[in-house]
Amino acid sequence: MGKLDGRVAIVTGAARGLGAASAEALCAEGCAVMLADVLDQVTETAQALATKGYRTAACHHDVTSDADWDRVVSETIRQLGDINVLVNNAGITLAASIDDITIDDARRVMEINYFGPMRGMKAVLPSMRRTGNGSIINLSSNSTRMIIGITAPYAPAKAALALLTKNVAVHCAQAGDAIRCNSIHPGPNETPMLFGPDMDRNADAAINLIKPMVAAIPMKRMGLPAEIGSVVAFLASDDSSYMTGAELFVDGGLSLL
């Protein structure tokens, strides 16, 4: 018996990296998972989990589209059932200072990293209220605590998401909804978004940022996606039943410096 038997989750940005690891961790505890991503690779990832005996589905999904959110929610309910868990993981990174960033770039980061999760939360709440047991997990960043000059577009979007998480947590609790909302704040992780050939713009600047950060991590290593996945599964389960509005920093102690 898994801790999430009978529950249903949507994980965004689930084709690879932290999203794929989160989906697998949820599946391992008995959760049925809809893997959603703009990348076609999401179908492969879902199929690989299905070969392990897990109940999964996959859906192409642009988090900036209300229509896509409605479709993903409808497909999840149709294929897997009403939704208990939402993992807002999809996001982009862009290394730039205030001198380098354009307003259009900043808008794009905010649209994906902040308004995407906001759209998702609005879309799943009716289904979660029907189940009477909901957990929303937003992937923020330790950049909300660490102030570095070249995270001008990224850190404010993640900080806004962390504050929205608290707002939703209080709103749902005061409304009497059995829906919790928490945020996870990873540090540098070994993911394609940071180190892959398809990394978002200004890769050299980002790598130059990451190297000294890794050297400064008290635990002396980068995080692994599975380590984020285990925290996601914890927050999705009743083990965290009295936690809402919490910020969990999972960064090897880096944000404490």
C-alpha cells in the first residue's frame, strides 16, 4: 500500500528533470499521474513509468494557455479521475541583470513561472474540492532568499509564486477547503534546464553563476532530481497534513549562507 493510493496528480514540466522525478515519486506511492509538458518527450516519460506498472497518462501542455489548462484538467479527470495533487513544476530560467533584461523577456519569464501556476491552481480547485483532499505543490527556488545580480527576471517571478502559495494556502484554509498549498525551493540540481544543450538563453552566464554556487553549498554537491521528488511525495501525502503555506528549502544549506 502506497501513501497516495487512489489519488490523482497533474505534474507540469514532467518530460524530464524535476518534473519527471516528481511524477515517478508520486507513482511509487500509488498515485495516478498525468504528465504534462510542451515537450513531446513527455509521452516517452509517461510510457517508461507505465512499463513499471504505474498508472500514467501524458498530455501536451502550454502552461500559459487557459484553454490548455482546461483540456489537461478535463483529460485527467476523464482518464484518471478527480484531481488530488497539482505539482506546478514547469518553468524557464534566464540569466540576466537589470542592464541586460528586456521587458518582453521579463514578461515571458513571469508568464510561465508565475501566471502558469496561477492558471493551474484556478483550473484544478473545483476538482480538488470535489475530492475533499487536495495538495498543491509549487516549485519555487532558493533564489527567493539568495539575491544575485543576474537573476533579475527569474528570482522575482519565483518570489511572486512563493507569496501566491501562501495566499492560496490561507484562502483555502479559511474557506474550509481541505486543500493545502506549499512551495519547494530547490537549489542547483543536475537537470537539463541547467546543463543540457537546449538550455534557455545566455547559457554561459548561467553556468558561470552555478559553478561558484555549487562550490559554496555546505553539503558540497548539487541536488538530484529524485531528492526533490521525495519532498513532492511527502507534501502530497497525509504525512504533511498540518502543513500549508510552508516554504521548504531543498538546497543543501546554500540559502542559509
